[in-house]
Amino acid sequence: MTLQEGRYQIGGADALEIVERFGAPVYVYDAATMKRQYKRMTSAFSKVKRLRINFACKALTNLNVLRVFRELGSGLDTVSIQEVEMGLLAGFEPHDILFTPNCVSLDEISQAVAKGVRINIDNIEILEQFGDRHPEVPVCIRINPHIMAGGNSKISVGHIDSKFGISIHQVPHVLKVVEAMNLKIEGLHMHTGSDIYDAQVFLRAVEILLSAAADFPDLDYLDFGSGFKVPYKEGGIATDIEDLGEQLGDRFNEFCGEYGRDLELMFEPGKFLVSEAGYFLVKTNVVKTTTASVFAGVDSGLNHLIRPMFYEAYHHITNLSNPGGKTRIYNVVGYICETDTFGINRQLSEVREGDILAMANAGAYSFMMASNYNSRFRPAEVMVIDGEAHLIRRRETMEDLLGTQVDLNVLKESVPA
Ligand SMILES: *Cc1c(COP(=O)(O)O)cnc(C)c1O
């Protein structure tokens, strides 16, 4: 977001005009930022011969966003059969979609096989059942390297007691199953969790996966997952992707030399690609001064952006309507009838009723976690492409809220007495 002649711009489009056109609250995504982040990633790993980025689409699954990534040459990482179907609808080739579910039924995995996408399995029991049912289909195995990463326990998935992946200590068992059932293992995968602060921690997990890879002779790819952190504040910590690319690239190439074949190196970032592209714009309903604080109460809540309450995530907040105004301290809160805080003690230029506030880093896990709690409509989504704002999801209506409800009274009336 930039400030030009007293007006905030998102991707070159005037932010307040977007609210005038499409209403508030509204999610706004800048396609140029997604492209910039994708290219940062590919150039960071440019020394790797075969590189594939699979956008972890659970972060932001709007079809138009998926198409932005398809056009960049990205693949998709999916965690449900519905995401697989969205990817196919967005025009991805089945082969460019990896299905990485956890605790889903074998039937759902079979549905993904029927769609022709790549399969990642994270459970030895399921691997055996899979081998029985689909003896010809090559698979990838998700290994848990037991490296502790993740900024918050809810997003840390690689530790010893995590439900994700097959423990690195169970690889000998996996190898027995593979041999007994004559399975073709085409890939190994790890995903240690979100928010890696330290490249060295990531590289330790990589070493563990590489040592396992040496035991699998038919590999075509190694997927090192994601967890790349983006800054949430000015000067905030972030994964140094360029440094990681430098070090991991060398190590990967060295490994391919030992392995005797150029494997494909895969990553599956979500947050890194879309977090910074998104802003959530809300309107101030009330300014309320209590004995202790000044609250700015906005026309949204944890039903639309749950990350602050769920992960204690920080979203930088800016008052778009009063640039250059006198700075005051606010608690920015939502309208949901329980503790519903977007930000505490935030310095904002003076907030008045009707002012539009923007929350940054709202591209990943933001709209996607929105709900209808309190019977509120979910917000609209807008994407800015080349300075033009386009509606990519309309705001919901009462019909959307009621669409799946079955009204027993109506049924009763329609049954003749
Ligand atoms: C969620 C998820 C990702 C993406 O994580 P980010 O922190 O958003 O980059 C990647 N891989 C798998 C298997 C996931 O479940």
C-alpha cells in the first residue's frame, strides 16, 4: 500500500474508491504482489535445475487467484478433494496438483487418484491400504522430521507429538511395506509448520529428509514444504529466502550428484505468496471512550478475520480516511458478541465514525477462515490487476445464509393434512 497525494493505493488502485464501489468490509488482493513473491521464490532457488513451486491454495482459494499462479507456472498443493476440484476448474493440469491430506478417508484419496493428481500419504496404515487398492499408482510419502518450527503451537506440525507425517523413525517400517507391496515411491515430502524464523532450523530438517531419500531409489522429487515467514511489522522478522535459496540450492545440487539424478525440488508456500498481497478494509461504526481506552468498533469481527483471536496474529492497521491526522491510541475491535479484538494499543491517525481502516497481511488464511457466525454475511473479495479493481467474490445475501437450511415449517405446510 502506498500513499500518493493524500490517498492510499493498493496495487495502483485507490483504496477508498474500492470501498465506495464494492462496500465494506471487503478483502482486496494485489495480483502484482503475488507475482513479485512468486518470482522472488524462483529467483532465490535459480541454481536448482528442476524447481517447482506448488501454491498451498488453502491460504487463498479464489479461482481467479489460482489462475494468477497457474499463469506464473506454479503448481498447487491441496489438502481436500474440493481444493483438487477447484484447481482443475482453474485450469491446472492434474499432474501439477499435489494432494497432501491428513486424516482423510481412503475413499477421498481414491477420488483424487481418479482425477489424476499426485498423491502424498502421511500414514503407514493408509499406505498399505493404498497399495492394495492402487498398486500401479506412484505416491509421495510425507515424513515428519521432528524438527520444532512454527511460531504458534496451532501451526507447528513437525514436532514429535504431531499428527502429521510418518515419523522419520518409522522409515525402516515404510521400506518394508514398500518392498513387500512393490510400491513406487516417487517423492518424499516434509512440512514442518508455519513461521520458520531460522534458516538453519530448516536446513536441519532438510538434512534429515535427504538422509531418508538415499534409501528410496525411484524418487522423482523432494518436497520441502513451506513455513516461510513474511514480516508483519515494519522491520519485522521474516525468512531470508534469498539466503535459504543460496544454501539449500547448493546442498540440493550436491545431493542430486550423489543420488545420480536431477530430482525436482518442490516447495509449497501459502503465506509467503499471498499474505502481503491482501488488505482487509473495514468501516468504523463507533468510537467509544471508556475509563481506560478508546475503542474503534468496526463493521466486522472474528467471523471475517479470526487470526488475531485464534493465533494472536498481528495485522498492521492503518486509518485510510485520515492520512496525516493527529495520532491517537486505539483498541480496534469487532462487532461479535464475545471478546473480538483486531489490535490493542494501536497508533492510528485520529479515527472518526465512518473512517475506513485497513488491516495488512490479510491475503493468507483470512477470507478462507471467514464464517457466518452471528449470521453475518461473509465479505466481498476484490483483486487489483494492473491498477484495475475487479470483484472476484460478491458479498453474501440472506439467500446465501438460508440456502442450505431446511425449513420444517415450510415442509409441514406443503404436506397435505
Ligand atoms: C498449510 C500448508 C502449507 C502452507 O503453509 P504456509 O505457512 O502458508 O506457507 C504447505 N504445505 C502443507 C502440507 C500445508 O498443510
